[in-house]
Amino acid sequence: MSMTKFDLQKAQGNKIRGQHTSIGAPGRFAGAEVVDRRESRKRDQELGLLPFACKLPATLVEQLRSRSAGHAGGLNALVAELLAKSLAE
């Protein structure tokens, strides 16, 4: 049975999609250390870090992101610092 034009295009699209997923990390990450997810979780557990998700208003998130740009530890350290200060009161 021969393939239709649609089947040929679909097969070509799948081939291209497969090539894109096997490319690897972009160049901007080439200088950074590539850490496996499992290793990252182990390291976080050793440091006593736990993932914590919550929903925040968009305006508050933008304030946190803008303030974290100048913070040494980034967004995670800033949120931890602000929460610690707030809970200490």
C-alpha cells in the first residue's frame, strides 16, 4: 500500500522532530556544569532543601523577579530570606 501525500509529510515531520530532540543543550549552557536531575535532587536533599510550590499574584512575582536580579543567591535565596524575616516577627 502506498503512502498518501499527508502520510509522507507526517513522516517527514516526525523525522525532523526527532532530530531536534536529539540535538542536546544549547550553546548558552555549554560553559555551565551539566548536572543530572538525580544528582541535583541528592545535592538539594543533603542541603536540606525541599521543593515548595505556591500560587502568587503576577504583580508580586514580578517584584520578586526584579529584586532577585540583584540578589547574590537568586530568586530561591531571596524568597527564603524574606520568608525567614517574616516568620521571625
